[in-house]
Amino acid sequence: MAVLQPSMKKRQVIANSNRTMFVWIAIMSAVVGICIVVGYFLVQQILFKTKVTNELDTTASTLHENNNNAQALIDNVRVLETNDALNSAKSQPEEKALQVILDALPADANTLALGASLQQKLLVGIDGITVDSLSVASQDTTSVDGQLPFTLTVRSSDANALKDLLRKFERSIRIIDIDTFSLEKGDSDYTMTMQAHAYYQSAKVIEPTYTTCTPDKSCEHKGGTTK
């Protein structure tokens, strides 16, 4: 068996030390890499949790404010239900007082409902009035949003009956504005023609806001529109 010389033993020790050092450097590099990755992940999670917490705080504040507003709205509705003017204008005794507001300003451009209201409520109850024509234009034929134009022609041998009709229009809970008006005297009667318009207000549709938070992006808000 060959005997290692002192110089060979020294080189063997150095080689073993280098291998050991390389292994430890590799291990430490892996540990440092893992620590960096874990640290980055933890920082991302902390930032993400912070964003979510901030959004939750905002949502809680909004809900608290909405609850306060809702209670105030409920209180106002209760007061309106006891309003003498609204209760006196109800078309049916069993209806709620707020129905008068809905009748006065409908939520859609219902031309049939307007025509029926004119024929069954405003153009009846006055002796001597004859309706020659009544036409209600659809919203598609006018560029003014929220208005429903109509044309009415009536005749009567009594001018006072036509005055009573105009007073009835004036007292109507549904606001009606007269755009043009003409009165012609014939041999035996008067003919009154008017172009007027009633109003409506589209119902509001409120969509809630949805917030999506991801660790690598800012929080994205969707919805929250009012139509």
C-alpha cells in the first residue's frame, strides 16, 4: 500500500475543505433564496391584507351612512303618509298617500295610461263637452326626454264649459303644460284645440359597487352606477 506524502495529504485536505465550503455555500444560497421568496410573499400578503382592510373599512362606513339615510327616508315617508294635501288628492280611499306622487309623476312613458287618464278623469264630468280628437305622441317622436306631448280637440256650445275644462286641467295632480291653444267660434258651438304635454320621470336603477382586490394589482371597483 502506497503511503501518502505530506504534500499529497495537504492537497487532499484542501480539496475536502473546498468541497465542504462549496456545499455550505450552496446550502446557504438556497436558504437565502428561500428567505427572499418567503419575505417577498409575506410583504405581498401584508400589503394585500392592508388593501382589503382599507376597503372593508370604507364599505363599513358606507353601510353605516346608508343605514342612517334609510332611517331618515323611512321617517319622511311616514310623515308624507299623514299629509292632508296628499290624502285629499287620493283617487281611491284605500290607496296610500304616496300613490298621489306616483300618479302625478309616473316612472315611465306610458302613453296608453296618459290617454286613459285624460279620457276617464279630465274629460268627463263636464256637461256639454264633446271630444272630437285626442292623440298622445310616443316618446320616440319627441326629442325632449321626460315629456309626453298630446293634442286635444273639443267643442261645446257653452264657452263656460270649456273654461271649466281648463280649470280641471289646472287642478289635475298630474302636471300638464299647454304649448299652443286656439279657440274658434262656429255657428252653434266653440271648438278648442290645444297642444300640450305631461311629464314622467324614469325610475332610478341603482347597482351596488363590487370591489375585487388581488395581491399584485390595485383594488378594482365595478358597478355602482345609477340609471
